[in-house]
Amino acid sequence: EALRTFLLSYRITANAMLGNRLPAEVLLRRQLHTSMDLIRPTPPTAVRRNDRMEADFNQRHGARDRSFTRDDFVLVRNYLFQKT
């Protein structure tokens, strides 16, 4: 466990010999995600990107926003007793 923690810490620490890049970025050509990444807030560009992807998907597949309130009439299909 200690070796694994040490190696992860080493691989996600900037290295002057690599031009202040992370060894993991050099090796894998991508950033490693750690539990510390969950603490940081999501960058606004990622949020905008997700919103744009959702809008594109909804437009292509004809999805519509649906909002329901209490006592609205809705139709429900029970798949439990359907014959195949």
C-alpha cells in the first residue's frame, strides 16, 4: 500500500526534468484522476460542454423537456406482466 501511494504521488507531481510536466502525462498522454480531483469544482468549460452535448442529443433524438406536477394525469405502461 505504501509503495502504491508513493508511486501515485510521484507520478502526479510536476517534474523539472520533464519541463514541469507530470510523469503520468508523459507516459500516458493524459492526466491521471485522483480522489483530490473530486474535491475541486468542475471547470465551467466542462459544464458548458456537457450542456451542449445534452442539447445536441435532445435535438437529434426529438427529446422534449417534460415537467410534472402533483395530480397531473400520466399514462404508465406496466412491463412486468407483458408476454414476450
